[in-house]
Amino acid sequence: MTNQPASTLEILQRQLKELDELAKQTLGDLNTVAGTERVAKWKARTVALLIEAMGQKEGQKFSAIHPGPSFTNDMVEEFTDLIDCYRTPLAALAKQLAQAPRPSTGS
């Protein structure tokens, strides 16, 4: 279990990278409907990974995140807001784990 913070951090970094790739793909093809569907699938996988790596509480906390209402008619802006809605808390969690003290392995 001494590698748990590192492996959890790697999971978070991988999920952030996947989210960035989804954003890049969607902004490239401008198909925000398909992009939103891909993000929903990504979120479900991310919640499952968080539950496995960090416990039910963190998974539920991330699962409860939903974008706020949008009053623009710009689908691209709404999609980037959706991406940021998930990227920000995940990046903050990764930063928190990266700064956490690691248990020593030598005795």
C-alpha cells in the first residue's frame, strides 16, 4: 500500500490526459453532441476509478459534479465549460495528492 498515493496520482493524471484528448477531438471536429456523450462515458469510468483508488466518498463527490446552467447559444463555449467543470476538481485532487507526504519504505 505504500505505492497507493503514486498509483492514485497516476490514475488522476491519466484521466486528465484523456479529458484533454476528448476536448481536443471535439474542438477539432466541432461535434459537441458526440463530445458531450464521450465526456459522460469518461466521467463514469473516472468515478469507478476514483472509487477503486480512493474510496466511495471521493467517487461520489466527483459523481455529484455537474455543470451549471448555461445561457449562451455557443455550443463550443458550453462544451469547454463542461470540460473545465471536470478538469478543475480533478486537477486540484491530483495536486493535493502530489503534495501529500509519502510514507517511508525503509526500516
